[in-house]
Amino acid sequence: MVKKLITDIPNMTMVVSYTSRPQRDHETEGVQYKFVSPEVFRGMVLRNEFVEFTEYRGNSYGTLNRDLDEALAVGDAIIIADVNGLRFFQAYFDTRSIYLLSPGQTELRRRLEERGDDPALIEKRLAYLEDEMMIASETTVQFDPMTKEETFGMARAMIEADRCLVSLEKSQYGE
């Protein structure tokens, strides 16, 4: 869905996060994530290269300052984040959040098993569902599980409506 949003909506860019976890067979470097070793990731943290970073299921994930700056220079940015990243961005940036609710424990388990995740990691992931439901109640907009087409339509409508509001505010207040 993110690929379709950045293709269909002008001046929309995805910020690809860095991760210390191993690359999966179906993933492409620089598309889903930028993969680095845990040692390289720690060095980037020590050099303050990340605007935010977190540990999730035993691996590190982070958004690089430079990548976010470059994306925002073009227009709007899409960042895929876990609940900790979402809380950070909401606390420190004027953001609009769209949180896609999990499809539920049964469907999530099926999807994770289908993509070949380790059973122990699947159990850890399912344990995060309660936290995700709590953060979902704090976000700007939340979508219950629906078809991909419906989700895309709702996300696109939200982005376009938000851009109209920002444009109206700028014209009224001379920014």
C-alpha cells in the first residue's frame, strides 16, 4: 500500500528505516529496510545519526536524520514505525498518524507463518498486540481491518484532506 501511495500522490516519499535484523528472502535492500549489522547500527546510534530508534523483537530499527530531512525537502514523508516510533514522532513532530490495526491474532499468526517466521518470534509478535491496540486508541486515525483497496482509499483521502487543511491554514495566516 505504501508503494501505491507514494506513486499515486504527488510529493510523497517513503523514508526507509534501518534495521539490524537479517534480511528475509523476499526483501530487497533499500526497499523494505536498509540492513546493517548490529555493530554498524550501534555505531550509528553513538554518532546520533538517528532521529529515532528502538528495539523490537530483539532487533534494532531506526529512522536516519538525513533520510527524513531529504524526504521532507520533497514534500510529505511516510514512515513505517512500531508503537514506540509512533509515540516519538507524535511527541516531537507535528505529525498526522494513520495506524493500521492488526487483522487480529488468528489472521496475524497465519500471515507470519505464511511468510516463514520462526515460531518463537511469532509468539513474541502476538504478545505485542495489546500494546498496539493501546497506541491505536491514541492515534489521529485508526482503520479497522478492511480490504487493501478500502484501506488505500481511506489513507489517500486522509492525506489529501490534511493537505487541504494545511493549505487553508497557510492562506489564512500568511505562512
